Amino acid sequence: MSAQLIDGNALSTEIRLRLAERAAALASRGVIPCLAVILAGEDPASSVYVRNKVNACEKAGMLSLRDTYPADVDPALVFARIAELNADAKVHGILVQLPLPKQFDSQAVLEAISPEKDVDGFHAENVGALMQGTPRFIPCTPYGVMEMLKSRNVTLKGAEAVIVGRSNIVGKPMAMLLLAAGCTVTICHSQTRDLAFHTRRADILVAAVGREKMLTGDMIKEGATVIDVGINRMADGKLCGDVDFASACAVAGLITPVPGGVGPMTITMLLSNTIEAAERAAGKRAKT
Ligand code: NDP
């Protein structure tokens, strides 16, 4: 069997066209969706992510604000800026790029963002809402994965879903979404005994670890849908996922590539959440 690709670039283009229409509709009512991004420190990968997010906003007819701080910034300055952005009615989404420098309490920073503007969906209130099945903002990466599954009509009800990785930003919210969609969900992590035992049972396998090509074809069930969230830089400078693409392709039914898979979808869903926030704010304004 040779797996079919779920092309994240193509799906993103399609979704971003619809988002641009929603942004234009808001603009005609005098509301320009605006995302504020805060970057502290000089992590090269973070700088690239922030640049991509800001560029994507502009292409979709949205505004973006970018605040950058040196690695040794006093956290009080960042908290003060977040408070300002929370109070600014023209700003609809606020995102703090992680990881933050060591003097920060990252959780406290995420909690300082107004839940109505927390387009990453990391605020405890929004995590709780997701857990209860009434999400306000769905974290962008798992949201993008769900859109990819939907685009290929992957059966979720009753499916065995195995997620490798249990982070707050990918693994856990991914589990909640698949559970809500009717999957039987297993979450694996670094303490899991016999990882392959679990992954071989998966109809849907989501890899979110950050280890180059760790999931090989012999760990995958024939015909499975394989979603590779991982982004790893190899010794030759090229990017690869957590899945060994060549051997996985021989057994999987559907597979996402790296690059060009989940990555572009993550940014697309960030735009979607920001437009959603702007539409909610505009709706509130119309009612008052
Ligand atoms: P974290 O480092 O926060 O989490 C990694 C998870 O993998 C942990 O739960 C860890 O387990 C688990 N793990 C580590 N080693 C093993 C192992 N040998 N077997 C099984 N599980 C293991 O990473 P993130 O969730 O933030 O990101 C994961 C990957 O996804 C990274 O490559 C990251 O770059 C990428 N990413 C991609 C995005 C995109 O847009 N495509 C967006 C976000 C992330 P434990 O909890 O026990 O330590």
C-alpha cells in the first residue's frame, strides 16, 4: 500500500480564502481583525514562527502587532503590555510565543491574557471549556489536525486514536478533541511501556514528540491515518517529522508530510481563531 497525502498547504490555501472573505466582511463593518504577537528572547525558531504568523495575518487582510523584547526583559514590562492589549478594543487576539526566557512564569503569562482574546486557547478558563466540550478557542495545532481529518472524511466515531505526546499545547487538547468526536483515545508518553503495542492498534495515529523519525512503518497499522505534528531539524539542516515517512507510507492509508502538513494548518487555525474573536467582538458591539 502507498499512503495518500493530506496536503496541509493545499487545505490551508482553501481555508484561508474563506477566512479572507470573513475578514473582508468584518472590514466592511469597520472592524479589521487584529492579532498581537509578543516575542521575548532570540530563539531562532520562535522568530521564524512569529514572522510567519504576522505575514499570514497580512495576507488574509488582517492587522498584526508585533512586540519584541530582549531575552533579559523584566517580566513586569511584558505583563504591562498584555494588560494594555487586553484593554484595547481594536485588538482581538493576543499570542505570547513560547518558550519564554527563564525569568518568566509561563503559566502566569498565559493567565494574564484575557480569555476572550486568548486565540491560542492556553488560558486555564479556555482549557477547562475545551475539557467540558464547550470550547471558546481550540488550540491551533490540534484544531488544524481535526480540519485535516474532516477534509478526508476520516471516520472518527469508534476509531482507535493513539496520540504520542502529552503536552498542554498538542497532546492533551488533541486527546480531548478526538474523544469528543467519538474516538477511543490512548495517550502515550515517555513513560509508556511498549509504545509499538499501542501505536499498532491505532486507526488514527498522532505523533507529537519532537524526535526525528521515531515512529517507523513496523509500528503502524495497515491503512491507518498518520498525522505527524513533529518538527525536527536533521543534521543536514532539513526538516523532518516524528514519523519515518518512507517506511510509514508503505503501510498507512493517509499521511501528513513534514514540512507542508500540520505546520501551515496551525497558522491557518490561528487566523481562524482571531477572526472568530473579531466576529464575537463585533457582534457584542452591534448588540450594545
Ligand atoms: P513537548 O516536548 O512539550 O512534548 C513532547 C511529548 O513527547 C512529551 O509528552 C513526552 O513525554 C513525549 N515523549 C518524549 N519522548 C518520548 C518517547 N521516547 N516515547 C513516547 N513519548 C515521548 O513537545 P510539544 O508537544 O510542544 O511538541 C511536539 C513536537 O511537535 C515538536 O517537534 C514540536 O516542534 C512540534 N510542534 C509542531 C507544531 C506544528 O505546527 N506542526 C506546533 C507545536 C509543536 P513526557 O510528557 O513523559 O515527557
